[in-house]
Amino acid sequence: MFSHSQKSKEVPAYVDLLQNGELEKRIETALKGLQSCRVCPWDCEINRLEDEKKVCRTGRYPRVSSYFPHFGEEDCLRGWRGSGTIFFSWCNLRCVFCQNHDISQNEAGEEVTPERLARMMLELQSMGCHNINWVTPEHVVPQILEALPYAIEGGLRLPIVYNTSGFDSMESIRSMEGIVDIYMPDFKYWSSEKSDKYLRHQEYPEVVKSALKEMHRQVGDLVIDENGIARKGLLIRHLVMPGECDDCANIMKFLAEEISPDTYVNIMAQYHPSAKVDESKFPEINRRITQKEYQRAFEVARNSGLHRFDVRQ
């Protein structure tokens, strides 16, 4: 399925979890939880095993919009062979400015069985990707777990990237311990008022702070190998928004003081008005950020004590 040069030097921990029966226990618990769903912080308590749908608009099976070797991710993820991304459709947030709204807020792609999802991972591995990158997995953690044994038995040995908005339940994150190698959450807003206005959930800041602490406990600071490829750890993304220097400063201070001063951060400049943002709705963010705002974000990050940044942009 893959060449010797593509194999990890060490057997991934998720292989041991399958062999010792722990993965099966986690799958059983996670699938049972779909009967009264609390997979994410919305706690909808619907029966997704019966294909009921609510906030995340996803029932029994996950919907995948696309999967391919992604060369647009951070350098330490994409390398020279790409990051093996699997884009899950829908989302458990309602960001009014969503930069990927065609996937997160529309019925893109197709529903997939556990076996099909496993084959996607194996196909990406056979293409030579450096890792398997689950994008927007927050609402489909049980279904991902369900697919893993098929992938592992088929030869999956790549590091796993959990690419998330950060709006994850503690139960879901804990179920991924020993499976996820690299956590890559967003930290969008510090303010609960702004989170309520722009993300449609005022508890986002408290949820993401707790999630980041648990992620860091599991995997620590980001480790990059001699070839520049991330092997394990926490990588945080922050999208700079128009006029939001105070939120940015608070986020960076939290990362430096309550996570680690060695936290690896991607301060992102690509915001553009999208989704529901126009002059009549949310005029205050109906523009791109300025170069001064972007530079200021790096300034407050460095002043907080952070020093590891993705500088590709």
C-alpha cells in the first residue's frame, strides 16, 4: 500500500490502541453517544443513529466534500508531498464570515460509510502524503473513530492531524488521545459578545480555551523533524479580523501564559468578506485587514512572549 520511505519511523500509537482493545471500547462509547448526541458543545441530544439532524446537519454518516493532497497548508504539514486532507461537510459553528462557507454551510459532497472513509485515508497515504488531515471533524468524531480500524488494518501508519474550529467537546477530544498526533485548532475570538455575534455561540471562547489545554496536555508543543515536517504537537491558527487587535492580544497572552510560550502559531492574513458579510450586514468587517493590522498582530504576539510562528505568508 505504501513504500518503505513513506512509513513512520515509529509505529503510531493508534495501532497499539487497536491491538489492545482500547479503540474498540472508545468506538462503542462514541457510537452509543449518538443516540442522544453530545458530540460537540451544542448538546443537541438527538438520535443521530436514526439519522436525526440538527445544528451540524449530519446524521448517522459523515459527509465528505473532497479529499486530496493539499499543498496550501502550513509548510510543516504540506512538505513536498502534500497534507492528506479530508474535508468534512457542514460545521457546528455558524461563522457569518466563514471563508469556506461553500463546504461548511452547504450540502457538499457525499455521505460515506466507515469503510469508504478508511479507503480515503489509505488512498491519500498511497499518494505519498505526509499525514492524514481531518478538516472540520468536531461533529463527526464517533464516525471517524468507527472508520479507523478499517484504515489501520489496511495499513494506515501516517500521523493524524485534527484540523478544527476549536469548538470541540471535552469528551470528543479525550476520545482522540493516542490517535491524534497534531492538533490544529483555530482560536477565533476572545470576547463572548463577539463570538455570539459572529460565530453564533457566546460560549466559544471558554470552550476553545478548555479544548486547547487538553490538546496540549496530550501532544505538547509542536515537534518538527529534520526535514521540516511536523510529527507531533499543537499548532494554533488565528485569523486576523478587521479592527480586532484587543481580541488578538488577549488570545496571544493566553497562549503564552496558559498553554506554552513555545506554542507554534499561524497568524493568518487571508480574511476577506464572505458568506453573510456585506455592507448592510456586519459592515464593520466588510473589508480586508490592513498591513498595519497584520503587523500589529505579530507585535502583540511577540510582546506576549510567543516566538514560534508560521511565516510562509
